[in-house]
Amino acid sequence: MDDLPEPEFPAPRVVGVDEYATRKGRHYGTVLVGVETRRPVDLLPDRKASSLVAWLAERPGIEVVCRARAPFFAEGASAGAPQAVQVADRWHLWRNLSEAAARAVARHRRCLRALAPAASESEPEPAPEEEPSGSPWPTGHRFADRTRARHAAVHALLEAGHNLPSVQRRLRHGLAHRQTVRRRREAGGPVYRPVAEPGLGPRRLQALPGRTLERGLHQRVEAVGGDRAARL
């Protein structure tokens, strides 16, 4: 690659001037681009105004210099191509506009604050009462809210025509098992299952519907014998 001759580019009519970093924060150079061809034309080892002046002076056919806002680029373009028109590119135009708008708003912030509508002094409307869900957790509790949201998401997708596998794919957070989706489909609302009270005997635990864990404990207690209620 080092033995190849450097490519020759025709002198651009519209040249773009900006900086590039060989080591960010430490060393910068100047990149020159043909705006009409959108191809790089040359790289200067620094971003001094004198380097840009020398490069532009060798190309008197340049008509437009589209440059960044740095003062050394402005000085170099004025001295090296006095016949050219200096313009800003689209990115710098938007940046200039946004900064000007921010300064204007900052100057008139007191006027804008005076035009802000005053807060209403009327009494706030009472919050609508929610239907009882049978859950001991109040609205706003993270466990209750998460359960209600997941239940509502399942039923919303089912009403939209999705089947169980489709619901399972769409709701991946905490709904990876199809049995979980099926239980939420069959439940009319978020169901609260009470935790067994201290001292609750194994016979009563076995009578609770759907409590497979308690039934398993009851069977193990019967297998070892003894005071089943105390062991449980």
C-alpha cells in the first residue's frame, strides 16, 4: 500500500472543511471533502489556519467553502480563498438555530412563566373506587400491581384473538409457562390465595383447594408418624 501512488482528485468547486482526531483530546488535523462528490480530497496534519491557507491558495477554482465554526477555519478560508463564499453545513445550521432559540427562551423565561395558567383552587375530585379484588394488598403495592397487570395483559391478548402459544410468546416476562397463561385465562380476576395461618393442622391444609404443597407435606408427616400438627 505504501508503494502505491497517491490518488489524484480534481480540484473541487465546493469544499467542506472540518477537523478530525488522530488522538481524541490531544491531536487534531483538518479533513477536506468534495461536497458535490461526497468524497474526501485531502488530510492536513494539523488544523492551523496557515495550513488551510496554503492548501486553498493552490486551488483558485474553489467557489464555496463549507466549514465548521472554528475561528482558525474562518481565518484560513478568508485568507486562502477570498473569492469563495463561506457557508455552514446543515448540521451546524441546525446547531446554530437551536442555540439561538435556547438563548431567546432563556432571556424571556420570566414572561413565559407569567403566561403559565394558575393552578386550579377547586377541590380535587375523589379517586374512583376500585372493585374489590379479594387481595389483602392495597392498590399501589408492587406485587399486587404486577399481578393485576399480567392478568390484564393475558385477557387483552385473548380477547384480540391470540391463542395460548401466541400469548406465551408475546408475554415473556414472568409468563414463560403455558400453565401460568392457562390459569390466568380461566381466572375471572387476579386471585389471592391466603397463606396458611400458624398452627393450622394438616387435615385442614389438605382440604384447601389446589394446595398441592400442603398435601405433599401432609403425606410426608403421615409417613414418619407422630404429632402431625406439631411437625408441620
